[in-house]
Amino acid sequence: GAGVSQTPSNKVTEKGKYVELRCDPISGHTALYWYRQSLGQGPEFLIYFQGTGAADDSGLPNDRFFAVRPEGSVSTLKIQRTERGDSAVYLCASSLSPVAKNIQYFGAGTRLSVL
Amino acid sequence: SQQGEEDPQALSIQEGENATMNCSYKTSINNLQWYRQNSGRGLVHLILIRSNEREKHSGRLRVTLDTSKKSSSLLITASRAADTASYFCAAVYNFNKFYFGSGTKLNVKP
């Protein structure tokens, strides 16, 4: 596709459930980032992939959060035992290279609501 | 925290006026970028300024960077109602670590 695609656009779940959020980056972009954005705040870094590997996962808040990118393209952010505090917009971004002209292209996000 | 911090948090101006937003960060950066976000949408890249640059222009946008003060400013000249959005600075470290500020919400009244 032309841009970064995130699905679903909205996800409502109950406390304690497991959720998966998907990101389809721009074709050919090797770097992929996940962010979390709370209302009125800027994006907060969660994890960065270079190819298939997680190059930096220092932003993941705890071990309930996990992300994969098995083939170096689509990525899935997985949240176990969801809590109400996990409610936020989860943004995905991709870039052509992490070094040269590292401009990020963002998806529209997945709005997660944990009831 | 190495996040960029922005001010003002909110800015309301009339169409045709200039809008200035400021950003501060905490440690040495590779570059600083500005993004725009319309309500309910993802962020869109506006402009990038490298750590060895002091000023950059792109259309109606002017960005300055003062590495001694660890601060940047974004100026939008001759604002339009369509410029209404939230604007975020991103301080970039190690070429791949982006720290975003909390944003400035700009409202341009027609």
C-alpha cells in the first residue's frame, strides 16, 4: 500500500484479555517503530525493529507487552492481561533506514480501550 | 527523561498571523524533527534540522536550532485555517531513538 496501515482502527476489550495490534509498514522500509500516545501527550517510544529483530525494546513498559516482526515486514504488538491503564492510541511508524534521512511515516493508529 | 518539551501547550491565532512554537531537549542529538498531527490521525513529518544546522526553511515553515541552549523553534508564517493541528518536536538520538514532546495545539481561526 501507499502508507503505513494499522488494524484494527479501534479495539475495545475487557480487563484481563489478550489483544493483538497489527502494523503493515511501507514496502521496503526496514525500520519499524511502535509508540503509545495518551490523550494530550506526544508519542511514547515502545520498541524499534531493524529488519526482523528488535533492536531496542527499552520502551516496553513491562513483560505484558511483546512485539514481533517475523518476516521483516508486518509487525504485531501483543498485550497480555490488559489493564485499564493500557488504554491509549498505539501508533506504528516505518522508515527507509534508521540512519540516512530517518524520517518516520506513521499509521493512523489503533485506539485501544480497556474496560 | 530525554523527551522534548514544548511550549506553549496551546496557541490560538487569527488566519494570516504567524505561529511560533518552541521545543527544548536534554542531551546531544543527531537531528530534531517537527511533525504535525490532525485529530484522530497519525503524525506527518514536516521538517528535519541536523545538529550542525542552525536554520532551515520549507515553504511557510522556518525551523531554528540552538544546540547550546538545547532548543528549537518552529515558525509558521501567514497561517491558514488548515494549519490547525497539533505540532510535535522529536529529538533524535543514536539516529533511531525518537523522543517526542507533548505538543503544541494550534488553532487558526478563519
